[in-house]
Amino acid sequence: MVQRLLEKDVVDVNSKDKHGHTPLLYAAAQNGHEAVVQLLLATDGVDVDLKDSNGQTQLLLYYAGRGNKEIVQLLLVKEGVEVNSTDSIRRTPLWLAAENGHEAVVKLLLAKDKVDVNSKDKWGQTPLWRAVANGHEAVVQLLLANDQVDINSKGHWGQTPIWQAAEKGHKAVVQLLLANDRVDLNFKDKNGQTPLWRAAANGHNAVVLLLLSKDQVDVNSKDHWGQTPLQQAVVNGYETVVQLLLANKQVDINSKDNNGQTLLLLAAANGHETVLQLLLAKDQVDINSQDQRGQTPLWRAAEKGHKAVVQLLLANDLVDVNSKDKNGQTPLWQAAEKGHKAVVQLLLANDQVNVNCKDNNGQTLLSWAAENGREAVVGLLLKTDGIDLDSKDKNGQIPLSLAAANGYVTVIRQLLAKDGINLGSKDKDGLTPLSWAAANGHETVVELLLKTDNINLDSKDKDDQTPLSLAAANGYDAVVELLLAMNGIDLNSKDKDGQTPLFLAAANGYEAVVELLLETDGIIPNSKDKDSQTPLSRAVANGHKAVVELLLETDGIAPNSKDKDS
């Protein structure tokens, strides 16, 4: 049918529809009718470079991209064909043929004198760049044979062909590129990463070996984060790549990244046991190297709970088991904080471990564990010889005080089971463990402490407040009741403002506490503070109606008592 139409002289083979498409464009780009295209191309006067309404020349681009050697050949012999025509993203026929590995088409296009072998798409990628990226070895060979090709052409992110080949692990392509004297082995992309860096980061053993065979390769090249190829191989646990790089005499085994992390630290942090062994076999490795936060390989392994790595490091006589980070915390501390019981046990079994090391807040690990209710850690530490039960932090608090303040009943029981613990230890504010428990309303903790021998019921803090005063002031009636049941407790103890437990409870409107105190023999209902105010006058002043009524019902109450300003 098409042939019959073409035999008619009246047929316009270059007529366009509203989109600018000619019969030739439709037959090729829209429907892929190669026989029709061949008929049209054989027709005199057909315009092979006609552009559509988007300004795109479709034919050569279409068939070059699909590898149709015959039609490309027909197009190339047509006078006026644009061999470097581009599509909307600036891809040329050569670019598309190279991208898709069409060797025969690439060969045809390269034979054209005017072909641009270094044409770039909108991302800055050349035909060579795309052939390399996709591992088209034969096409790469063809392009490299052209003297005009730019072997170090950069893409949008500053990546060269060899960078791409190394990244993708295309060994044969890397070999072809390395055979060219113009190739830049140490070229860095926008992140400062070289071909060797990328090959190592992705575990491409064969490519790493090829690159290392070149004397000019920089094995210690650092990216923008200060990491070398070896550091990346270590982070990812690529054992063979690590071995290959370590065999290079130029490699820096103690190189640090921008965070001060060495190879050994990174291997330890990531739990790569075999890689760690490879590194430890090197005499010059620094086993106690600290990063910017003061963390060592052992510290990081302990933090992450890598038991096997911790064992390997502890087997080295040079390891510092008590190294501290910037917060003053040791590997043992970190293992305990993160709940790595097996690692904690390993470290505690080491004779060099100092279980009483203090952090920057003056806390030991036992103090921290007690404060945070870490029962398992407390249990392990209490079994350790030389543990300091009464170590004080910067606030003067011992482990028992910290556990009492936070109401950790099981931890309290664990600590009280140890002989020699100081029940009356005071912190900087003069608070004892009983004071803390009473002040915070921890009834069960108070009960446990009251069952111990020689507990000081009336110990006073810096404000002269007793445990009873603190419990009454905060309205903890259950704690008040426990304390009132103790023989010899001072019901009317005054603080520095002359206020008794009853006064404090009345002033704050704690009806239940006031009632308990008023029912206790020996209570002084009219006790005056430094301003000559009584529990009743303060309750009135503060508008606590129910408390006022309770006090007025009490025998011996003085309703007309006046303060010093009256």
C-alpha cells in the first residue's frame, strides 16, 4: 500500500500533522515499521532531518538507540543527516548506541568525521561514560580507540569513567581504561572519593587489585569525611579488600577520619571480628587510639555489645580496659548502660578493670546503676571484690541514696543485703537515703529502711528538716504513718524556719497528714514558727478550710494565737 502511494507523484512525503510528525517519523518513532521506513528513505526528496514540534530529530536517535544497524546505515548516507542531533535531554545517536551497547552502530557513527565523541547529556555524561557505567566492554574499546575521546570527562557529580567502572566493579572495563596513559587514577568526585575508594567501599576485590597494581594510585586518599579506601573496606567488613590494602606498604594503618576514628575503632564498632584480627596482626596499630569523643576500640565494641571483638581486644596486653571518654565513662560503663550483660561479665572478669572508676559527675558505675534501677548490673557489681558501696558523686550521694530517691525497691534490697553500708550517709544537702525516700513518697523503700538497725529517724538536712518533715510537707500520708509508728521519733522537730511536720502539712493543705499527726500522742498543735505563726494561722492564711476545721476540733488549740506582726 505504501509503495503504491509513493508511486503517485502527488504524495507529499514530508507533510506534517499538528505535532510536526511526517509519515517517516510516524513509521519509525511511533510504530517501528522498519520496512516502511526503508521504502520512505529510498524516496527522493524525503527529509531525514525533519524535526517535530518539539524540535527533536527522531530517526537517527530512534534507530541508533535500538541498535538497528541497517537503518542507521541508510540514514547516514543521506545527505544532510545530522549525526549529532539531540533529544530533549541532550542525548545524541552515539550516546544512545553506547549506552545500550550497540557495537555495530557505534562503529558506524564513529566513522563519521563530524561525530561528537564527547557530547554530554543534561547530566554531563558522555558516550564513553555511559558505556563504561553499563559495562559494555566492546563499545568502550571502540571509543577509546578514538583519539578525540575524553577519558577523564566528568559527569554532574564529578565522576569520571574510571570512577564509574570502579564503582560498578566492571573489571574488564577498568583494565581497558588503565591501559590508557591519560587516565587519572586519583581523580576525586564531589565527595572527594577516588576510583580506589569506590571499589573498596563496594567490595570489588578484582578492581581493587587492578588499581593497586598501578604505582601512582593514592592508597591513603581521603574523602570529604576524612575516610580512606581502607577505612571504607573496614566499615563494610570486606575482608579480602582489607587484606589487599594492608599488603600495600604505603597504607596508613592509623589514619583517622574527621571524627578521629581509626581503622581499628571502626572495625570494633561494627563488630567485624576477622577484619579486627587482620588489623591487630599489624605491629604499628594503635589499640588505644581515641576519637574526638575520647572513645577507644574497646569502648566502642563494649558499647555495641560485640562480645567476640571485646574478647580479642582484651587478649592484647596493651589494651587500656579503663580508658575514659569525654564524659569519663569506661568500656565497662558503656556495656552496662546499654544492657550488654555478656560483655559486662567479660570485663568484670579482667583483673585490670577498675569497678570504682568515676565519670565526670563523680559517679561510679554502681551509683549510675542504682540511680537508674538497673538491677542486673547492680547484682553483677555487688558480686565483685572491692566494690565501693558508699562512693559519693559530686552531690555527695551514695548508691543507696540514689536508689532511694527514685524508689527502686529491688535495688534497695540488693544494697541492704550487703554488710557495712552507710545508712546515715548525707549528701551536700544533708539528705540521707531515708530523707530522700520520705521526701519522694516511696513507701516501700521507707519501710525497708526502717527495718534496718541503727537507722537515724530524725536526721536533719541543711534546712533542718527530718524525714517526717519532708514526708509531711509533701503530703505523703502513707510514709508519715510508717514514720509515726517508730518509737522515739521526734514529732515536733523544727526546721530552720521553726516549722514542725504538723505546721508544714497544715500550711500545704494536706488534710490526711494533719489528721494522722493530730491523732498522735505528744503532738504540739500550737507550735509557733519564727514568725510566731501556728499551724492553724497558716492554714487559715492559705485558705485550707478542711485543715482549719480539723485543727479547731483539736483539744487545746489556740484559735486566737497571734503572730509577731499582729
